[in-house]
Amino acid sequence: MKERRVALPVETGLEGLILYPALLDGAAQEALLAALRESARKAPPYRPRMPRTGQPWSIMQTNFGPLGWVSDERGYRYEPRHPVTGDPWPPIPAMLLDLWARIAGWPAPPEACLVNIYRGEKAKMGLHQDRDEAALDAPVLSVSLGDSCIFRVGGFARGDRTRSFRLASGDVLVLGGASRLRFHGIDRIIPGSSSLIEGGGRLNLTLRRVTKPQ
């Protein structure tokens, strides 16, 4: 995957939270988007639901890899099959596996690529922790495509002080080490900030290692 090399990531002031701005150039973003569209034909996006209440989310989701993260009335968990079609998730695109191998600093490959699809002014993600994985010492690698967003990150309790910054198309964020379990979320999407996705919107791809390596 062709990418714009950066000598050093941007300092975030939070140990383990590493931002690589514009790591993927325009050509790499286009190529990755094409690969995602091809994979999504086998795993069509669907709207997850909140545990217990069944209330639909404001975003759409799909997954790639051996495992996929799902949310419904039964709770949050990883499953090997699409909750609507019943089919296995398609493989994680090779471009993303290469990216993980280069910057994640982890000896085993990711097992899940969760794709969050944000469209419209109401699409957002509340503060949460990524803690449904057994391998909590592995980082979460996040790739942004399309419209920019306001990303918010806090501490290790929901009420801790937070800070926010903008993530743009092609940015890559690593949430690991001392920051692996920080609360984080998406306040809003900035419409028209990118022309990558026809009709606007943002894709957020998070690569996760779910099980501990043998």
C-alpha cells in the first residue's frame, strides 16, 4: 500500500495514544476504499442495536476477519458470522494487514476489522472503552477515511476530564499501551471536509487482536 511516510508521529500528550496524520495519501485511500467496497459485498453493512433495549444505533457497521464485533439485545461480543446473513466475515484486506504489521508493534495479526459508517449530522459515537478482547495488551489501530471527525478521548473512568482533536481522511491512530483502555468517542462528523466518499460520510476502521496468541 502506497503511503505518505512520516518520520515521527504527532505528540498527543498521552502515553500510548499515537497519531500518524495523513499517513495514507490520496492514492492509498482510494485503493483501500475500493478494497473495502469489494469486501462489503460479502458482508453488507447493518445497523447494530443497544444491549437490552434493542434501540438502533446512529451508525452502520460491518466487519472483516475471522471475528466480528457485534452489538444487540444480548450484549457486546465477537462472533465468527454476520448477524444478518449468517455468513462468515470476509478476510481483512491485505492492505490493512500490512499497515498493522508496520506500525502496531504487535507480534500477532489482528483478528477483527470493525468498520463504523458515519453518515448524516446525527451520526456519532458516545464515550466508551474497547474492552471486549482477551488480548488487552494488544493495541487498537484506527484508520479514518472520508469526512473529518471530532475525536474525544478521556481517562479510565467515564467522568474523567476529556480532550478532543480532529481526525482527517488518511489519519491513523494507535490506541495502546498505557492508553489502551481510555474512554473515547466521536462527537460529530464535519460534512464536506472530504470528497473521498461519494455523498459524504466517514469510515472508521479499527483493527483488533481479540484472542491471546498461542
